[in-house]
Amino acid sequence: MVDIVFNLLLFLMLATRFAADDDAERKFDVQLATASNAKPLTALPDELVVNVAADGKITLNGKPRKLADLETDLAAAKKNYADQAVLIRGEAEGGIRTWWMFGGL
């Protein structure tokens, strides 16, 4: 029992921080790094899904859009997150006309 008490006393003496050590750390002039333009950490946004039907109708995430509205929405998404993923799905019967509409984006 006495050896346990001595071991406990030895552990507490070695683990104790003394007041003199705290002052020694404050004597050094240290320049700490700052982050002024840091953005909050967020998860990656979900990909945008553009569906193009054979008749030329366009939907963005299931909501019908006109070509001008789609272009505005995609530009806003790119402004918010530069690496925004966009999945474009078109019907096989749509032909070249459907893909040509997105050539300028």
C-alpha cells in the first residue's frame, strides 16, 4: 500500500506545472499566424442535374427552365462555388439541336 502512495506522489510531482515555467513561456516574442480571408468549412454542394427532353424542354433539378433562366442559374451556381458539378442528361432522340443549345455555356 505504501508503494502505491509513493508512486502516486511521484506522478503528481512530475505532472504538476510550476508557476515559474508559465512566466518563461511569455518571455518570447512570437508572431502568431492569422487568417483574415478564411471561409467556413462546408460540404460540397450537390450536383446540378439538367435534363433536356427530345422536344427541347429543359429542367434544372426537376424544375422547368427556359434557356435564359438556365444560363442565369448556372452562372450564379458557378459564382457561389467555382467547382460546381453539372450533370447534363439528354434524350437520345433529341439530336444535335438539343446539344447545340448548350454549346455557348
